[in-house]
Amino acid sequence: MQSPLFGLTEAQTQDRYALQNPQLLRVALEGHQDVLARKGTMVAYQGLIEFDGEYQTQGQQRARARTGEALDLMRCSGQGTVYLANLAQHVHVVDVDHEGLTVDSAYVLALDSTLHWESIAVDSQYGISGSGKYNLNISGQGKVALMTSGQPLMMQVTPDKYVNVDADAIVAWSTSLRVQMQAQTHSSGVWRRRGNTGEGWELSFLGQGYALVQPSELLPPQNAVIGGGAAAQFGMGQHGARGQNQGNIFSN
């Protein structure tokens, strides 16, 4: 049997996190450090690997009830390799250090079990479409695998160059950045997406760090909720982008 498919073999590397292609991640497990992955994202594995639902503390459950969002994880442990993917989205590995990472839980594929996370609110009078009213603040030392719809853009923020990003396109940013939310409309026109331009809420980032932007203004299809009404139609509120899509956060 012959086929170009036989050229698509496993990439040989000693790295713990290794991309096999832009949409498929391999994580090597050696028994001393588990990986937490989004439930249902295992597509294959080799070796003696166990998969268990990640226990949620009472604090996590309360945060989930309060925010209305959650990051449902499974714990992968043992000896071997596990392959993770989700709806053919692009995967990117990020090293988290003392600076920290703030991300919408919808874009998290996997992370080291040694990392700490908690939900934070991005205050708004109306709530933010796309990025959500609550986000995940990840701290500690370890790796996080993020997902994007398409190949993203990493934008640098400096004290003399702030960056504005559509709230439906932002994926993650440096926790050290100051964030302001604004709509390019006056208050009486807040339910319109910037007049007839199709644009609505945006986030302004100030300080020193980075903002990751995807080439899409819709949340990943795994979070799609087909909705109606003015809020969904114009991308307003916590379910704005979800309502337009056709195709989550707690503390540790």
C-alpha cells in the first residue's frame, strides 16, 4: 500500500509539548507531572496513560455558578504520549512565567497541572462580547496550549504604543497589561455595532507586554450557542459572539 499519507508520521523530538502539525499537539508524560486537557480532546495515545475527570473544589463550583463559564478538564497521567486536538483549530504552546497570562477559557486546550488559575472579571456596564465578562488568569511556571481559529497575530504593547483589539478577536494577553473596554459609539447607540461599520466593543491594552489576536471575530465552535434577540444580533453581552457563531472559568 502506498500513499502520501505515510509521510505524515510522528515528529521526533524530546520536547514535552510538540506540535505534530498546526492542529495537533503531542504531550509526553513521564509519570512525575500530569497534564490537564480539555475534556474530549484526546485523539490518540501511546503507552500507559490514564484519563480522569479533574475534581472541582467548592470554590471552583461557586465560581462556575457565579460566572456562568467553566473550563472542563481531564487529568492525563502515566507513562507515554497523548495526542490532543479540537475541531482542527490551530494550536500554540506558550511558556507561562512570572508575568502571567490572561486568556478566555474557550481557547485553552491543555496546561501543566502545576499551574494555578483563577477567574477574573473585566468590568463593564454591559459585558463584553467575545472575550467574555470573565477571563482566566494563569500564573506559575509551566506550559499552556492555546487554540485559535486560524493563524493568529502577536502584537507587542509598549508604554508609548498601546493596542486596541476587537473584543471578539482577542485570545490572550500578558497579565501585567492594563485593560480598558470601550465602544466606539455614544451611549444612545450602544446597541449598534459602531454605526454601519459592523464594529462594536474593543479592548485597549496599555503597559508592557503582548496581546494575541486571532483572524476571526467568532468564538470557537465548541462554545456555539445559537441565540436571538438584539444582544446576540449585535454582539453585545456575554453571549453576543456565541449567538452569531454557527458551529468558561473557575479558580484552582
